[in-house]
Amino acid sequence: MPLEDRSNLTLSSFLSHQAQAHADRPATEQGDRVITYSDLADQAGRLAAGLQSLGLKAGDRLAVILPNVVEYPIVIFAAAQADLVLVPINVRRSPDEVLARLRKTRPRAIITFADPGEHFGPDHSELALAAAAELADLEHGITIEGPARPGLTPLDDLLSAKASPPVAAARPTDPAAIIHTLGSSGDPRGAVLTHRGLIGNALAMARRLQATPEDVFLGAVPFSNTFGLTATILTALSAGASLACLPRFSAEHAGELLASRPISIFNAVPTMYALLLNHGSHRVGGTPHLRSGIVAGAPCPPELVERIFAELNCRVLLAYGLTEASPCVTCTHIEDGSITASRTVGRPLPGVEIKLVDSGGYPIAAGLEGELCVRGDNVMAGYWDDPAASAQVLDAEGWLHTGDLATIDPDGNVQVIGRQDDVIIRGGFKVYPQTIEMVLRTHPLVREAVVVGVPDLIYGELICACVVLQRPDVNSEDLRAFAAERLADYSAPDRVHVFKALPRRGSGVVHRNYLSQLIRIRGRAWVFGKNIDTDAIIPARRCNTADPRELALYCMEDADPEFIRHMQRGDLIVADSNFGCGSSREVAPLAIKAAGVSAVIAASFARIFFRNAINIGLPILECPSAAAEIQPGDDIEVEPATGTIHNLTNGKTYRAAPFPDFLQQIIDKGGLLAYVEERLAETRTPNHERPTPEEQR
Amino acid sequence: MGKTLAEKILAHKCGQSEVYPGQFITARVDLVLASELSGVLAIEEFNKVNGARIFDPQKVVLVMDHFTPAKDIKSAEIVKSCREFARQHEIRFYDVGRAGIQHVLLPEQGLVVPGDLIAGADSHTCTYGFMGAFGTGIGSTDAAAAMALGEIWLKVPQSIKFIYYGKLPKWVGGKDLILETIRRIGVDGARYQVMEFCGEVVDSLSMADRFAMANMAIEAGAKTGLFAADQVARRFTERRSQRPGQYWQSDEDANYAETYEFDVSGFEPFIALPYLPSNVKPVSEVAGLSIDQVVIGMCTNGNLEDLRAAAGILKGRQIHPNVRAVIIPGSQQVYLDALREGLIEIFIQANCSVSTPTCGPCLGGHMGVLAEDERCVSTSNRNFRGRMGHPESEVYLANPYVAAASALAGHIASPVELPA
């Protein structure tokens, strides 16, 4: 019976089916080690027996803190065969973060490794011992490598157990794994995923990839998350393909493997492909066998997809998913046209239902933007031991409310627009500002800390912490180090900026979007010359409308017809002195702001355009030398807060004239209206009665 | 160190004894102004501010002049929203039939006096410098803020002095002086600076001539254009307003970024060729170029004196059969005065179309938009590509004499050449 016809499998029955079908074919490999399907089933059975011999019982949790090693799949299937619930934890998490997850799931055993810490952060065997001392339920520490240590059992000892392998009793709807994700406040939540959900998702992904036993998958995304566990390990195995394990991703290592091994499918977050392409190693050794892969985990720029298609000759599929959905919800098809393939995340997988709802939870009309909801076997049973959190995202009809905003085109392809909250996605890792803010606020000299994401071509977003200090006795680098010691390495702030005050909305809440613009803006330069008169554009565009908003749509297009068509959000405008005279008033700045431009570099502070830009909260840097030397299309990075302009194309750095304090106040508040609101409030409220910003929040 | 006229006005408006170029100040405004085009956005912005109220309803003015009488449904809706806002907040509102082009209308209504600071959401707010008031264009967000606070932020500009001496020849007026000035300094020659106009020629200029000059200061990039208010300005003001003005003068030792001198004795009428107001030549150099349309009036040359000038040329004649002419008085009052003086009859008998006051064709809105390859002589202030219609149409900027003479000739013509 073909595997895809058997929807009611458990991980254990799935493996025994595959071990029979592909017995001597390689299932996994790492360096010289190759494990066939029958070896995998055999070792999983022996480890299951070993785990049972330690006294672990059905339903007990087994924590796993391992890099992408060849033992990982053995552990997954051993846990299933012993009816244990797997709790994978990323090796890059800090000791505190690991402990928080262990406290929550109370595992009886932990499988980790004794790496000296050079590559994977803390010594996890030490960590396991420390955790065992603290957590009453945690009775067993098991290591896969390194010297034997008192209190820790080598994995090899369990694999050599003589007892016969247990027969799994779990049903397809029973929990197979608890995988942690972060709630909106940054606290970890364990999504309980079922056997049926994981396997169904993997089978569907294998079909979208058109994977066959001839394929070799590169196991580069962490096996501890669903992208690694379901979409990579289980997807490869459900096709009868093999999986090459890459313990820790680097562009160099990945490039070597892609050149030396017949790897045909490379699942990755967009950052991995960007790093690979930028590293250039693929040009040396080539990627002779690479044909596809799933790109997910973070928004993927269409340009990157096009580069992957062209430079790697690899037809990647864009997918949308989330831990709570095991993970995959939608995915493009290999046959899709280039627009669908690069600008959407495709259509739902078979058996997965989706819908968009408005803020009230009601379905919205076709073509409009709404919160994406998902229903199907792949949706989690709930959050582990957290019915309140489960009820927040799972409704009575079984819909999972993802918190992601999306649209669906007439062909059913989904475009994800953004998050409903402030999550930063750095290199595919979700980073929650609140977690980092909490850490920074524990520093004695930090009065306020707000963390925002800023655009980055490689990582998608970088993490920027904006702090207000009690006293100027600590510098940015010290604060960065302070946070890095206490956080997972990928969630440590990339940059720390010290502010005198943070921009706030009228309500007193920090204006995060504006803050992120202030910190850093990067994009291509559009250069406009003298006397772009938007008045002239009214008739020139055959748009002699009295509506300034309608006019706004046309005015920049007339200035440069390529502008609207090709600009990206975050692009910059370099303007000569008389740019936007005439009745441009707000029209030009509004138009470019609406189009997504996030800053203007101007030769001179003059004309209505410039003051209007400031008034609507669009930073303008006055810098004649930068304006004169920047060429159209240059890659520019600006930091309005410091007045720094880096031209990454010509390698020059410019300093803009600093804004006078007076204007900085308006800019810091995000525009003139917030300033007006505050002034009006001042006139209404006597000084002694005025609430502090803290009180306002 | 002495102070310029502009520095004195701004110091007074921000309550300081003196201000310096480059200094950022917050100044009290005497009038906040918007048209329907800028007003609709200003209203939206104003409504976003929690608890905002109009700081002084008598000092906030909305003038419906750009696309009025409403040329389409969208214009009608925009004007309607301005009308409703004005009613709700009881601010000054000038509607069709009771209005005019804002810069002609407000001085006429006595709402501007010398020494005022006017913040207008229209770039030609610099016009009020003709009577010694500091007017400057602001954005709609600025206008919303000014409506609520009664103040605006400003960077104190440097001033440039323009001295005109000699004897002004016949057919040469304020429009020619400003065109030649812009030709000399370029369209960004006074960028973020004040153009201060003075000299013996200026002293003898009519208010309408001064109006045309100050109106076009923005075309040289200026923050505003200023004349010191003299006896002529005093008489003009006192006939229209009960409010006393402040008659500031620049000090002898005031500091100027630059000084330009012009001997006007050799001037002849000038004309700005497409597509910049600085692309200026003597009319004689381009005479003979065939034209399709003439527009006389609007804000730059829409005062009674300007209509008189045109009517003087057109009286008893008919315009060339290949040309259509549109006359646009600057305000209802100018229209009525012209009617009483018989000017409107002259225009109609000359086969000109006479329009209600509106900015209309100046910005390619309505009432005389140009087709491809059409050429127009206009007394307005801008001739950018596509400004008055099709991108391949052309606008030539000139004074009312030249415009009227060209309408008669069917080509660009100087009034000097007209048969007696």
C-alpha cells in the first residue's frame, strides 16, 4: 500500500513501513556515517528499549538538546516507539531559556551532548546535570558524545541494551512532540503536535517537492523546530529519500556539501540562501544536483527567489507555516509561474483549510487583508499545560488563529503581509522584543529599553535595542554584551542605540515603527533633480484631480516613471535643492511615504517639501556632499539618529548636518501632530498633575 | 548689527528682541490660510489631533479657489468637506460667488495688514510681502498645527537685497522686473532666503506691480518676497482694514547675504519661455511665435490695474481669429470693479471669455486647459512642463500688456509694435 494512502500512521508505524519499503537505502548520513532505513528502525527500537529500561513510561516527556546530528532521527523514532513525548530544544538557547522550557514540560530524561561549547554555546551536559539538580522530575541525563561523566548515561549504553524493542501503543491522535514557540509576551509555549499531524504534513510536503527515493535532502535547518523535524527529517523519510545532516550551518560548509554530495533538496530560511549566494562558494564547486527546497521561516524577498532560480538553477518552493500547524499550511508548486512562485506562499496543503477573518473574527471579502486562520489534522492539540493560551488561538470550531495578516488572490495563493504584533524575525528565528527588553531593563543603568527590528538584506531583520540611560556611565557595546550573555545568540541585540528620549505616540506608548525608521534605514537610492513640480504633474498625468491623495499617486511616477514600478519599501530618495516645489505641500512627501520610502537625503534644508517631510515624520538628512555623490541605485544605509549616511556602493560615509534640537523634538515624536497634541495637553494640564510617560503607559 | 525687515517681523512674532538667520523659532501667526486643495488634507490632519480646537476662528481662513466652481464630483466633495468643517468651527470661509483667488482676496477683505505673519498652505503665500507682511507657504500638516496652536516653526532666513533704479520704460511693470530678476539669479537663486525689493523704481510701483513681484518670489526658491510698507501700502491698507499695521523698515546696516542692482531704464517687456520661470528673454526676441491661447488675470496679474492694462490694449479691437483668450479676475470685487469701469464689455467685445475668479487653468485644473502642441501666453507664475495641460503644450509667462498684444496679433507680440 503506498504510504500516502495511509493517513492514520504513528511515527513508529511510519518508520516500520519505510524500513520495509527502503530497507537498504540510506536514510541519514553525516560525514562518513551512513544509516540505512533498516538500521534506523533497528537503532530506534534498541534506544526505545534502553529508554524503557530507565523506567520511562508512556506519556513521559523526553527532552532533546542536540545539534543536527545523525543520531537525532534515531532519538525521534525511539521516543515514539517508547510512547514518549519528544521535547526538542534548540542547542543555541541560553541556560536560562533551556531551564524555562524544562520547567514547563517536566521531562523525565534529557538527551544532550558534551560539546565543549565552542560551537553550540553552553556545555549542555553540565546544563543537564544542573537541571537535574533543580527539577525533581528530571531523573536521567543521556549524552551522545564526549567523556563519560558521573550522573550521565552514554547514549551508546542504551543502544546496546539487550531488551527487545517495545511495541508502540500510541494512537495517531496522541501527542508526539511538544515544540516551543513564543507567546506574544515572549514567554515560551509548548505546542502539542500529534503523530497524525506531523506525518500528514510531511507526506504533503514530500508530494509538493515531488521528492523520490533518489533525492538527497540537506538537513541544515535546526531539527529542534518543526521546519527541521517535520518539513525536513520526516519529509525526506516519507519520500524514501536520504538526509545529509549538517550540525551547524555555515555558507562554506553548505557550499562544500552541495558540491561534493548529490544533494538535490535544500530546505532553508531565506537567510541561508542569501548567505550561500553571497559567499559565492556555489560558483566554485557548483550545485550540480540541487533542484528544489522549501524556503520558509521568514518573509523571502522576490529578488532572492529569482536569484536562487537563476544562479542555483534551483526551483525552491515558498511555504508558510507555524509551529502550531506542524508547521506547513501553504506552499507553492514547482509548476507555478514566476510571479506566484516568488511573491506568494502558494496554496494550502491537501487536508489543510484556511480562511481570513477581520479583527472581530468574521470572514472577510475576497481580496481583502485579514488574519489567517488554519484548520486541519496538522493543527496542534493545544499548548502544553496552558488551556488559557490555547483558548486564545484555537476557537471552538477548531480554527487556529495565527496572528499573521494575509491576502488570498483569486487563484487561492496566499500572500503574508505581516504580523499582528511586533515580533522580529532575524534570519528565520522569531525574536520577541519583550524578552530582550526585560533583560536590558535588569541592567542597573538602563532606565528604558525598547527593542525593534530594522531591515537587513541578509538577516531580513536585525535586532536593535534602543535604551535611555539613568547615567551615561555605560556604552552601547557593554550593554550589547550584557544582553548577549543572557539571551540565545540569535536573539542578542545586533546593535544598541542610546537615546535621550524615545519617540512616543500621543498616548505615551513608544512609537516602535518610527523608532525603527530612526535607527536605520537601508535601501536603494532614487535621485531626483531640480524642479520636480508636482503642480505640473496634475495635467501631465491626465489627472487634473482636485483630490491631493489621488494626485499623490501620480506625482512621483511622473518624476521618475520607474519609481512606482520598481521601488521597494525602505528605499531612499536623494533630492536636489528644489525638489518638490510648487503645491507639492504634503503631496510629494505623502506620496513617497505611501510608496514606502523611509528617508530623504537632501542637498539643502529648503522649500516646503522638506518641512512637510519632517512634519509627517519622514526623516530628512541635509547633506550636500551625499546628495551630490550618490548615484541612482546605490545601496544606502542611513541612521537618522546620528546623521550618518553610509553609501555601501561607493564605500563612503557622510555626516548630515544634525537636526536642531527643536526639530529633533518633532521628529522624535513621529511628526508634528504628536507634538501639537502634547502642546495642547500641556496647556490643559498643570505641570504637577501631568503624568509621567511611565504612568501614562 | 542692524536687522532686516524680515528679521524684525519674525522677532516681533516670536516675542524676542531680535532673531538671527539660521535660528529656529516658534512664531505667532496672524492668519492661517488654506484652499480646498490643501485644506482637505489639513482638516484630516487637524481631526487626528486629540482635543484640537481652532486657536482663533477669526484668524483661520479657507478659500475655495483652485477647482471652483466645482469642476467635477470629487472637487464638489472636497469643497463640501471644507464647508462643513468651516461651519462646525465657525472659521472664515469664502465660497463660490463670495470669493476670489486667495492672495487677491485676503488683502482686499482687510484680513492682512503690514507686519503680519501669514502661514498659508499654498506656495504663493509669499505674495503678502507686497504690503510688508511676511507670508510663507506651509504644508497641510503645518496648517493643521497652526490652526490648533496659532503658531508655526520657522528657520529664520537670510535676506537678499534687490535694488531697482533708473526710469521704468512704458509697457514694463512689476512682472517684467521679477522675470528679469529670476533670470539673473535662477530658480533656486534665493533658496530659503527672503527677497527684499527696494530702490527708487520700487517706490513708484503700484500695489499691483508689487503684488506680481512678491507673488513670484517662490519661483526663485525664496521663503518670501518683501517690500517695506510705505505710504502707498498704508493707503492701500487703511482703505481696507480697521486693524493697524506695523510698518517695519530694514536698518541701514542690516546684513544681507547678497545685493543685486538693476538699472531698469533699458528694460523692455520680458517673457519666460518654457519650461522654467528663469528662461527669460526680451519679448522682441521671440516675437512672431504663433499662439493658440492667452490667459490674463489669476493671482499674479489678476488685480484691477492688470485688467485695465489688458483692456487698454484690447479696447475697440478683436483678438486674432486663431486665438482664444480667457480673462480671469482675481476676485469678485475685481470683477465687479472691472464691470463698472466697462472693462468686461471691452473684453467681451474683443471676443475674450471672462471667467469667474479661479486658479483654474494656471495649474491645468479647468477653464482653459491646453491640448498637445498648443502654445499659451499667460500672466500666471509657472510654466513647467505640463503645468497648464498636455505635457507637449507650452506656457509663456508675460505681463498683461504683452498677453493682450499677443492675443490681438495671433503670435507673441510686444505692445510696442501695436498700431496706434
